[in-house]
Amino acid sequence: MAISVDACAAQHQGDRKEQQDRVAILPHGRLRGTALAVVADGMGGHTGGALAAEQVVHTAKGCLDHFSPNDETAQALLESSMLEAHTMIKASRFMNEKDPHSTAVLMLLQPGGIHWAHCGDSRLYRFHDGGLVSRTVDHSYVEHLVATGRITPEQALIHPNKNILLTSLGGQDEPKFSFDGPCEVVAGDSYVLCSDGVWAYFDDEEIGRIVASNSARQACETLIERARERAAGQGDNLSLAIIKLLEVIPPKPAPAYSRS
């Protein structure tokens, strides 16, 4: 079965004074059908967060440019992208006197499978025909409370400490990464990578419905518009990338005509 890819990356500054998120869908320069999607949510005061998130995307692009599946596994690429970004962000503290940090979620698409990894609370959702298959678990204090049964997922949405992260890139401690994959490249699957400025305003089911019923670009626009409405003037930066895998329907053969 032939599969095509419908992909879009989008951003909005929200109600913040600065855009500190970064998002990119990076095609591999030599490997057909290989691309890396990245969302990074920077933190660290004026310009610091933006520099940290920019470093995540820059490092990921450099690692992808040198990636060869014959010499390196997909997980190794994802891990090295985040580790190198962590090292560079940490080093920048001494140059710009900032306290930069960033979350990161990365997804590598290859013809033979899909892998992803994350650090912090930027998320990846996997849907099939609009239904949730899986999503990443945030490295956050509130998600830890949910995992240990101390609060419910509904309580997590309004918890006063929902923005406290347990790990990020650029911090003093070594960052924690979570990996998943390989997943088959399956028609009908959709992947959504996004910062908390997007996912904070939706439940999983609504995101799945919007993605299933729209093109990748239209889904990005709808999610941003609804998040902006619901933020009511208090919205964070918004960044997301949507990758939809679509079955290619071969054209019907033209009817054969015979001469009488």
C-alpha cells in the first residue's frame, strides 16, 4: 500500500511578549521518506528561552544531516540530538548570563518505522482514524501525582503546580528522556507534536477529531484558533506539528474501447 504524508508546522505567540517556542519539520537531505519533526518550548527569561529552543532545533538538524541508518539507530539519533542540545544550552549560561532551559519532543519518520522521544512536557499524540492510540507522559510534578494515584487526570488540569517540570534540557541535572518506537508506518495514523500552550486547552478526543476531519494545515489553524479563544487573553506561546499518513488511492484504469 502506497502512503503519502500530509504535514504542517505552525506557531502563534499567544499573549506573551516573546515567542520562545520553536517548531520545525526537517527533511533528510539524502534519504527519501526520512524527516525529523521537532517542537521545543524554551524557558529562561527574556531571550534565554528562545535561545534554548532554537538550540534544540539547530542541534537536531545537524544530527539529522549526519544520520545514516546503516551506522546509527533511530533512538541514538534522537538521544544524541537532545544530549548535544542540553550540553550547548548549559554552556550558554556562561556566555549570556541567562538561565535557559527547554523541553523537547522529536519524531523521526522513516519508511521502515517511526520513533519518537521527549524531555519535559511538550507532547506527542498518536491517533488512528481520530482515535487516540498513545501519547507521551509529561515529565512533570503533576503527571507524577497522577501516575502514583494521588490525583486524577481531571484534577491535574487545574492543579496549581501543573507547570513544574521534573526535567528539561539545559538544567544542572542530567536530563531524563523517554523513547518509543518503532511503530509501523500505517495509513490512517496521525501524529501531533505540541507545546503545553496547545494541549492545555483540549482533551485527547477533541484533538483527534480535529486532526481526522481536516488537512494538517487546517487542523493546525483550528487548534490554534480554539486555544486562543479559550485562553481569553492569558495564553502561552503555541507551537505544533501535525503529520498525517494517508493511503494513496491508485487511479482507476481508463475504460478500454474497441473499434467495431
